[in-house]
Amino acid sequence: MIAYCTNVHPAPDLAGILAQLDRYAVRVREALEADTLALGLWLPALVARGLAEDGTARQHFRAELASRGLTVSTLNAFPYGDFHDEVVKHAVYFPTWTDPRRLQYTVDCAAVLADLLPDSASYGSISTLPLAWREPWTGRDDDRAAEALTELTLSLRAETRRHGRPIRLAVEPEPGCVLDTVSDAVEWLAGRVDPDHIGICLDTCHLAVSFADPAETVASIRRAGLDVVKVQASAALEVAEPGTPEGRRAVAEYSEPRYLHQVRENAPGGVLAADDLPEAFETLPAEHPWRVHFHVPLHAVPPAPLTSTTDVLVAAVAAVDPGTHVEVETYTWTVLPGAGDLADGIAAELRWATQHLRTGVVA
């Protein structure tokens, strides 16, 4: 099964999470005519803390999920707090991996996930941010982040001993961050972390924005002795001729104030960067193709002259090991121009993913 990520749903507490699942996830499962639906669950930090401290609450939550036909093998622990403020932008990168709150949140998520795993799951995965936004960041910050991941590994090992199945952290490279590309993440992680417990989250929108080759990227992760622990199945926005009036007008429709939409231009001399769409319009030459960090629905072709990078997604999933967790993560539905009914859209994405991605992947 392929999961869908619930960070698209704003929910400040456990009751709110269950209400959102009733409103959307159950409808998605019914639309797919499936007995069960896999979730990539997002828990705000306060919710994760409460569940981690209360084993009875965890068992009750597991029962609530089961009664709705929902299963959880992976958590998205990138956003820490409210992911649906009017303006999120750089706030999503806080707290960083130098902040003890990030470590505690992830430890809490591991404790929760261990009790939510279905009997069929061979492991659990938790995706996390690529340390921090790129600035300010120092060598001392490198050391502090490595220390935090070492401490986390002790907790992950303990969960593995208690439950018999590993909980693994998946570090998610993102444009503009300390670990901007997969190659940055591989270089930073290799030799610093225990690869049995920490690896890569391959977000295929981020991968596409970097203009990296999917198959070679996965091969480079393996060569470094790391694993792709989780794939976030996502597609970036692409415009072949951003300098034309038509191209500029089309991509401008996706400029909005809530989320950061990093832009990369594939120039012959190297990839050029802008941290958000408004900046891209001002600073990039717009003489070569752009890819934009805007997660667009997998099944829906953007209006011409725009396209999406689902080809990168398909190639990346084909390259990873069978059994790797795959989570559809289109958190941008609420800011998507012309978005329709959310449950219908998520169901359509999951149908597309089932039809187009290699069989054998699991959530």
C-alpha cells in the first residue's frame, strides 16, 4: 500500500486529528473501495508528547485508527507545530536539530509509532528536516546536530529491542537548507550516523528541483552505505520557458504567502537558485527551465505551459528497494489554484500512484 500524508490537515489536538480523519481519510478509503488505508501520520509536537507519556492513550488511538480502517507505518515529523498558519515559510525549519525540542519531539514520535505499527510492517519510519535552514549554521552546529542524532539513535535502538521491529529516521534534503541536495545529505550523514537506524527520505519534488538524476541519486546513497528509508511521492512544478509572458503568468499563479517555494533554473553553467517565487522573478535570468518547490497533485497535469515532474517520481521509485515506505505528500492542496474537493483529490492521487509506481512498495 501507498500512504498519504496527513500534514495537509490542520489539527491542534488528538480530537481534531480524529475529526480530520473522519472528514477526509475515511472518505478517501471508501472512494478507493479499500478495506484499509495507509497514512503517513503527522502529529504536532504537543500531541506526540501526550501520547508518548501515556501508553493507554496510545492503545486507544491505535484502536480508533483501526475502527476507521486506517494503518500507520510512517510518521512525518518535519513540521513541529502549526503547519497551517497564515504564513509558515521559514518557520517550518524550527526547532532545528541543534535544539533539544527537536530531539524530544522525534523521540516522542518513535515511542508513538512503535505502538501504532500494524502487524504486517517490517519497520517504522519517521521523516525529519535536513537539520535547519542553511543560515545561520556553523561547524559547532554540525557537532550539536550530530550529538542529537547519536542520542536519538540510542532511543531508536531501545524501541527496536522492546518491539522487535526497527524504527528508522529518514532525513529529508530540501532546497535552501543545510542539507540542500541528496548529495549534501549523503556527505553529511555517512560516517556520522548508524545506517541501521538513520538514512534518507527521498522527497521526489525536492529531488526534481535540484535537477539530479533519480537513478544515479539512489545509487549514490547505496554507495555511501546508507538506505532510502522513505520516499515522499511528490511532483514539482516545471516551466520550460519562464522568461516568456505566458510562462511568467502561469507560474505566478502559484506564488502565495503561506509556504516557501524555492526555485532552481537549469542554466548551462550550473543550477541557479532563488529562495522563493517572488525572489525568482526578480533575480533569476529566466533563460532556461525552472523547477519550483510547489507540490502539485500527482494525477493532475498543470495548465500549459506548465508541466510537473512525475517522471522523476516514477524513476526514483523504480530505483529504490522493494518494501521501501512510500508516502504521497501534497500538503499544498489548501493553497493550490483551482483545487477541488480534498478527499476526492487525495483519492485520485492514490489511484495514480497505484497505477504508475512500481508494485511492491509499502506504506
